[in-house]
Amino acid sequence: MKIVQNLLNKDLEIEGMLLTMYDQRLRLANQVVEEVKMHFQQLVFNTIIFRNTKLGEAPSHGETVIMFDATCKGAVNYLNLAREILQKNNLTRLTDEEKIIEVGNGH
């Protein structure tokens, strides 16, 4: 980031760090999440994008994951990220119940 700021864009700011391709079954993935959150603290988004088959299938069908299957875990993760960014920037007035979209069973 510092190199890009110095060479290309001195006004560049980081909105946050997004953890992706997360597989909660893997001990290493859990350790990485803990380490990143410990080291970067407030820069890390609360939303984590889980590894999801539909995320990989959607582009091969020429669609976004939300158009392909808006109820799959990956799509819901990205919708939650959008909500988190809007909330962080005071661009929405969500109630606590509206802040997180729940993933349906089997997705």
C-alpha cells in the first residue's frame, strides 16, 4: 500500500481487508483468520467469504453469484459485506436484525 501511495496515489486509503476462500473445517484457515484479525484489528471486515462451489460456477455461466444463486453461502457472504461497508460508511440505517443475512439450510 505504501509503495502504491508513494508512486501512484498519495490519497489512497484502505477501506478494509477481506478474508476469502475460508473453509472453517481447516485448522490452518482458522489460525490465519485469528492472526490476521490480531495483527490488523479494525482493518479486517467482520464478514468472511466462505469457500463455496457456486462462487466458482457462476462465472462459467456468465453470471454473478447473486444472479446465479442468491441464496448460496457465497452470495449471502457478499451481500453481508455490502451491508457492512454501507453501515461502516453511514450510508444506511439498518436495525441490528437487518445487519446480517442468514444463510439458508443446505446452502
